[in-house]
Amino acid sequence: MSINAFLFDLDGVIVDTAIYHYQAWKRLANELGFDISEEFNEGLKGVSRTDSLDLILAHGGLSLPEEKKTELATQKNEWYLELVSRMTSNDILPGVPAFFAQVRQAGLKTALGSVSKNAPMILARIGMTDAFDAIIDGNKISKGKPDPEVFTKGAEELGVSAAECVVFEDAVAGVEAGKRAGMFVVGIGTPDVLTKADMVALSLEKLTVEEILKQAAA
């Protein structure tokens, strides 16, 4: 089966909004009377907003009613949106435009696979909406990563099978989602963290489409 589609996570692959998530979550935790570290925040990468809130509340030893949790999740998102609304094309990670040019030249289909409900807004801010043939975000799925739904829906919208897809992910939960979807997974990060990825590179800047297609076919 040949590879016909590349599916990309957003945060940590196309742009790095992790710092904005961290600042917003930290502010929320501080207002609730405790703190979270950058190390703790690493464990929230690729995890949905509601699941992230549950992990943070557990970390702070708090149990809150659903209504209050909804209110807190909304507040965090408002703070986060204030930060990302200032993003521009300068926030695109190094090597991304050149890599996408290779992808188009190779005639491959592209999809975004992000659990973030803010993904379309971020793509618009950085001028990359047209880079994707399909956009799957938190508004289109009911289950967050590591559930494979975000990637299986991406393949479905592109009209390809899982075996024809390569996933690009920087988070452990995302790598697991890609593998559970039955796809070849390229980890963006370090091999000691992304242990289940089929291949790993520090960024898209370090990769070529030709190299990935060769590895995926091996």
C-alpha cells in the first residue's frame, strides 16, 4: 500500500502554542490556590481541555462539580485565546513552509488532526488554512487523543485508508492515537520520549518527504 496522505498535529508540529497553554493553565491553578510546573504541563500535550482540567484538579487535590469545571475550562480558554490571537506567520515553526512545499510537490493529501477547538482560528492567524485538504479539530470529534478518532476521521475526509497515512505528532498521546489508527507515525521530538513512534526527528526542518516515504514503505 503506497502512502497518499500526511496528517499533522498542530501544537508542537506546525506551531508551538504549548507555552500559551501553560501560561493559561498556570494562571488557573494559581487562582485555585496551587501551582503547576512546566514538567507537569508536558503531560498535558495532546490531551483535550476537559481531560487536562481533570488532571490539573487532581494534581491540586480538588474535586469540583461539572458546572464549575465547565466554567473553569471556559475561563482558561479565554485567557489562552487572548494570547494566541496575537499569533502571526512568524510563529510557524522552522522548516514547516519548505516541508509543505515538498508535500504538495509529491502530490500528497494533507489533513490537520488536532484536539484543539481553536485550531481553525490559529491556522487563519498564521495563514495556513489553505495548506490542508481537511481540518479535523476538537469541534468534529467526541474523543481526545490517545483515542484514534481524530486521525481516522482525517483519513475518512481525505478518502484514504489508514495504511495510506503518515501521522506527525509531538506528544505521547498523539503518537499512541496514530498507532491505534493503524498509521505510520513520525514523532517530532526526542526518541527517549516518543518511544512508540516509527521514526523520530527534532522538527519538520530535519525531514524530507522522500525519506519518510522510504521509511514508511520499508
